Amino acid sequence: MSTLSRYIARLFFTNALVLMSILCLLVFIADVSTRFDEYTLWARALASAAAGNVDPKGLMGTLSMLRWGAWLMADVWLPRLVVLSLYLLGPALIGAMGFTCAQLVKYREVIAVLAGGQSLWRVARPMLVCAALAVLGSLAARETLLPSIATLLPRAERDVARARIQRMTSQAMGQQAMRADNARDMGTLTRDFVLDGKGRLIYVREFDLATSIARGVVVIERDALGLMQRRISADKATWDGSVWQLENGKAIDRPSMRDAQTGEVRAGTRVTTAAVASLATDVDPTVLKLRRYESLASNLSTRQLSQVIQRYLPQKDSPQIARRIASLERTRLARFASAACIFLTFVTCLPFFLRKEPTNMLRQSLLCAPVAAGGLLAATLGVLFVVPGLPVWLGVMTPLALLIPGAIAAVSSVRS
């Protein structure tokens, strides 16, 4: 790499990192300032638990509260900052390109490059390469890093603080702290049933995202009329990689209420009860996580999304399942279309700042703003829109097709 390329690449990456840090810091400060009372409350609770349930007082108590408050903010926000940086990649790259070009134009460095017999594209090439590497890096992070921290993203400060208090105090006090708030703080599933591949209805009262342990499990097997034939319940279920291992599992069998000869529904006969040690179903922890957090689908890897789609395919005749498959398919393809849209928007905005002669960069920024905003909206929201009459893959590519002519026109407008 030549000296000129290293210089421009270093300048571009420095501007991008500074802009990304400023944007993330603004979001972090906005959240902490609006929820400062809650952070303070839980910092006091953590300091009290660390001191043996003694209310922190004096200088040492204040220092303990500050230390636990800083730990709480870091534990809650470090995973969020990773996701936030991925969403802010587009604005950071376009802003860095604008500042880099403004610096090169301000100090007449572009004129020196042109006087040396180089073209404007020689100046733009390092920025294009750096932007492409940043977009590819964001895709790699979505496939590797993001799925590993997906379960940490929905946590609020109270979840993190109570989990820490539970580890520091006795088991009884920890359970009492866990029950102090409502059920949604425990990672409770939405109050509905999940349909598995065999047509069974599965209900889970509480699900621990970290340990993949479900509590309050109820499974209902039905006949062709939708009437219950068998009911399986368990106090606790642990996923071992292939099946759920049940604790205190029992099944209540009820013979069919449909008469074999007349087909009429009649009163059922006496039920029987049996112990059940395990439950084999395609509703695994990944599916339960999707049901708990609808936004979690965007944080799963492409392989994980493909596995979930494969589990739903046997039930695709159901309209509800078909819509869910289409939504997951759109989420799986949207990340690649979004990355391409970000790069095309970057290319489209480049001619606004890549100038041979000094110019008013504020004016150029105002001209570029609507173009950049439209491209970034297409990259974030446009790829997720449902286009009636088009298959999922084609609907996802529609914003990409709209941005390609603009990028071609922008590239053609550069005269060097």
C-alpha cells in the first residue's frame, strides 16, 4: 500500500471511530440520564448486598455505590453498544467520508494529488476499500459475535442487579428478590402456546435464557377435532441438546371423546396418569427465545435462522406458520441486502464531497443529507417491508435495485 493510500485510510478510519464513539456516547448518556434513579436504586441494593444487607452510609458507602453503579452500567450497556455500532455503521461511514474529504480539500491535498498526475478516484479508492471492509466486518460480527450476546440484549438493569444479588445472598433471599417484580422480569414467555411440528401445544411459564431451563411446562396433545387426548406437565425441563429432560413430569391420558362408529363427540372415560422422563419436540431453546423476544430473530446467525425455518416447514400449510416463515426468511436475507445498501449509499454520497477545487462543504453536506437519509432508511427499514405480490427474496432486493441507478449516476458524474 502506498503512502497516499495509508494516509487516507488512516484518516478515514480515525474519523469513523470518532464519529461512532460520539454517536454511541450520546445514546448511552441519554439512557442513563433518563433512568438515573433506577440505576441509583439498584446500585444501592448491590452495595447493600455486598456489605451483608447493611445500608451503605458514609464515604465508603458512597464509593461502594459508585463502584457497583459503574459495574451495572457496563454490564448492561457493553452488549448494547455492540449492536448499536452495527446500526450506526452507515451514518458513521458517510460522516467519516465527508470529514476526510473536507480535510483533504481544506489543506489543498487533493490539488497536490491531481498535480501529480493522479485522478480523483485515486483519492477515493482507499475510502471505498475501507468502507467495503467495514461492511464485511459488520456482516461477520452479525454472524459470529451478535448471536453469542443475543440473550444479553433484552436485559434491563433490574435483571442484571437481581441476578447479581441472588449470587451474593442466600438462596432464599435471592428467590425472594427474583419474585419482587412482575413475571416479565424473569424472562417469562408471552402468555400463549407454541405449536410444535407434531401439532402439540406447548406452554412454558418461565424460561431462563442463560441456562436454557424451562419451568412450568405444559404440553397438550390433540385429536383431529382439536380435543385434548393427552396432557404432559412438569415442574422443570432442561434441554440436553436433543430432548427436554423433565423433572416431576407426568402425563394424563384421556381416551378419544369421538365415537368410532358414529363420529359423534361423547363424554370421555376415566383418565390415566403416567410418569414422563423426557419430551422430544422441535420446540428447542432457540424457538422459545424467538417467542420471548420477537426482535431476537435479527440477532441470530443465518445458520440459526435456517434451522428455525426448517422446523417450521412441515407446518407451512398453516397461514400463521407461513407468515412466520416469510418473516424469518425476510430477516435472514435483509442483513445482506442492508449491507449492500449501505455501501451503495456510500458510493452515491461520495461525489458530493470529492471535489477538485475548494468548496463550501456545509453546502455539500446539506445537498448530501437527503440522499444519505434515503439510502440509510432503505438499508434499515426498506429491506424489511412486505411488497405485495412479490416473493420474499425479491421484495428484500427492491431497495437495492432502486439504489443501483443512483450509484451508477453518482460514479459517472465524477470528472477528474
